[in-house]
Amino acid sequence: MKDGTVSSEITLPYARALMDIAQEHGLAEQIGIEVGELLDTLNGSEELTQFLANPLIAPEAKQGVLRQIAEGRVNPYLLNILLLLVDRNRIMFLDGVLEQYQDLLRELNQTVLANVTTAVELSEDQAALIKQRVARLTGARNVDLSVEVDPSLLGGLIVKVGSQVIDASLRGQLRRIGMQLAATA
């Protein structure tokens, strides 16, 4: 239920509350960095994610672990949201809240997220060129790239920005040629 409508209805108010507090105190960017680091920690530890989502573990134990992980490393406003999620039995939505905060921060900064899947690692020049073209295409001031390497593409890349997909991969071109040949047969 990570990306569903119900999940969004739960995560968005918490993310907005954190953003409102962060903006009020001029900390939106700093908390954005901390949110990214926290997401990396969660994504890197399946045990932590399972621990926090386990309904049999006492809220006090979850809060203790969150304090150990975050206290002194993140802004107290962010820590308070984490503890509030535990109090309200919403901690299983933590990653969604953090991702929503990042989305709000991108919106605030007129930044879009481009998910790029490529057959090989991108050079800095290639990444810069993709950012430039996505910015021109979307009218965004800034572009964040999320790059994933998938050798099965054979060559080229796929760029996803919101609901728009640009498939410039060799695999995609071969698939389109196959469909054209099948349609003419």
C-alpha cells in the first residue's frame, strides 16, 4: 500500500505538516537533506523497516530505536514527526511520508524528478545533458536524476518524468520495429 490513494491520504498531511514547520523556520532544504539520508537508512536496512512495521513491537521500543538512529543527526522537528508517527500507529507509512516531503520540496524549488534507466553508467556530461533536456521539456528550474542501470536495455535509455515516458532504448526500438512488421504482415 506504499503508493496507493489511501497511503497518500495518510502520508501527505504529515509531509505537509513537516514542510510547513520547516519553511516557517527556514529549514526546508536542511530537513530535505536529512529526509534523504533517513530514506537511505531505511532502504538499506530491511531489518529496520520490518522492526518499525511490526505491530507486535511496543511503541516505546520503536521510539527508542528512532531516537538512537535520529537524535542528534536530524532536526528535532523531523524527530518529532517520526515519534508522532509511532504514537499514531502510522510508522509503517514512514517511507511514504519522507518521499512526500521530498516531492513537496521539489515542488517548492520547481524541481522535477527524472527516473532514468540506462544500459550503462552515465558520465557526468551525459547526466548534465539529460538534466538540460528534461528541464527544457518540462519547464522546470531544476532536475533531479534517479539513475538505474539495466543491461537488458542493450543500449540507450528510458526517461520517466511524472507520467511521461521517453523510450530511447535499443530494446524499445526493436520492440517498435517488431510491432510495425507484425502490423504489416
